[in-house]
Amino acid sequence: MSGITVRSFYEEIRTRIDLTLQTTSAGLDKQINQKDLHRPGLALAGFLDLFTYDRIQVLGNTEIRYLNHLSPEARAEALFKAFKYDIPCVIVSNNNTIPPELINVAEVRGVAIFSTPLSTTELTHLISDYLDEAFAPSLTLHGSLVDVYGTGLLFTGRSGIGKSEVALDLVERGHRLVADDVVVITKIAEGVLIGKGSKLLEHLMEIRGVGIIDVSRIFGIGAIRAQKRVEMEVQLVDWNSTEDYERLGLDDQTREILGVHIPRIVLPIFPGKNITVIAETIALNHHLKVYGFHPARDFGRKLNEAILKKSQLKDYLHGDFE
């Protein structure tokens, strides 16, 4: 994500951090292009060589007390120098009284000033969490994401192959729908992908021949969840008798999404095949693998041991002429 507006930042986080706009709305159209925060104590003291002005500026107890220590003229001069730079917005923590000179220079420069009762530490943590997600790399995939036994299964495949029907069947069996048709995937940390639905579709689902249904209203709030880690892809493909599909599961396939590799199952389907039960089995089998149990590899090891034992017995009997 290249950046967000101060307006969208304010609208999405104001209730979470009890944010109050102290200036006019003129500064809400500015752009926030950095996810890091800055406390401009040195800048207010006159050292502007390393002023990272392009970040949200947080004024805590230290900064406000320093400004209050100055005379009105010196305070106005210090703020004027700092606000020569293109600051996106300023947040004053701890319900500190905002100096009138700060409001005046912000109105002239078109910079939004916010206040919050939160401490600077609390404020920094909450805003950092929000900005980390807002600036995280993301993409949109066509598919369905369902929480099956705690595992986020991403169903993909050609249009009309039955992804929504499988997701609906899983919901009916007690699992939870995250997103259908449009899945927004965000890389929030190294190796961690989080999937959610689009704001427009939310937990709506299109079933061919039926139309649009609201899963949360039909099946209840327990049938949905806002987001889920994407842990495995189940790619639905049409059955082709000439294809050589995986039979044992010894060769693990993966799919790369935003630089993260997740396990991938290619599942051929045909009329009458119970995809829902197979999907539940895939999720439970993934749990086993997470805990260190790999049935296919265990079978392969036992098979090799049996072949070796049989070969040793054959060699022994071959040399026994009694």
C-alpha cells in the first residue's frame, strides 16, 4: 500500500484510541506515506537536520511541557519552523492542553491536530498495530476462505467449479466462513498471511441458481469470522483420467503468495464425490503434520522397511541349501 489519507486514518481508528479532531477538516486530505511514528522533541528545540517530518507526529508530556516552558513568541517561532515541513498530522496524548500557537500554525499550514486521553505508550502501540496492517503488502484472489477445525483453507479453482458450494456445505456442518468469491490476503508478518473478505461483500455468498445469500443471517453469527490465517490452498480441478494425481502424499506441493509458501492440495472433483468430508480430512491431516505426524511419510518408511526385510530374508534363504 502506497499510503493512506489522514481522513481514512481518523475514521478507522478514532473510536479505538478515542481520537478528537481539534482543528478544521482542512488537513484531513493530507497523505500518510510512512508507517512509523515520530516524536519531534528535537525539531521543536530547533534541530531540524534529522527531522522525519513525513510521519505522524506524536506530542507527549515532554513535548507539551517544553512548549509551555517557552514564551508565546518563542513557542510560535519554534512551531513555525517545524511546520515549514509537510507534516501529515499531529496527535497530542494524555489529554494535554494544546497551546493556541500550535492550533494557529496548524490551521495556516493545513495540518490536522488530534488529541487523545491515552498515554503516549498506549497510543504508540495501537497506532503502530494499525499502520503495520494498513501498509502491509496485500493482494486479492478469487476463491473462498473457510475456517475448518481452526485451519484456514483457501479454496481456489475455475469459475463455476463449486468453491462456494463447498464453503456453504462446510458452514452447514458447523465451520466458519471468512470470505467468498473475493479474498483479500495481507502479509502481516514474515510467513503469516491473513485473509478477509471485501467490505462490499462481507459474508455474502453467491450460489448459482439461488442468488445472493447472507450467511450470518441464515446460519447465525457463529458461522462467520472477520479474518483468518491462510494456512493451506485446496485447488479444485475437473477430473481428468489422463492426469497423474498424487496418490500417497509424499510429494508436498506449495503455493507462493506474497513471498510466503503455503501447502497446496490439488483435488480432482466429479459428481458424487464428497468434497466437504475430504476438506475436513485435509484440515485434520494438516493438524497432524503441524504436530509432527506425517502419515504418508510414515507409510513410506514402513514400506521401505518391509521391502528391506523381505530382501534380506530372500538373500538368507537363497544361501540355505539344507
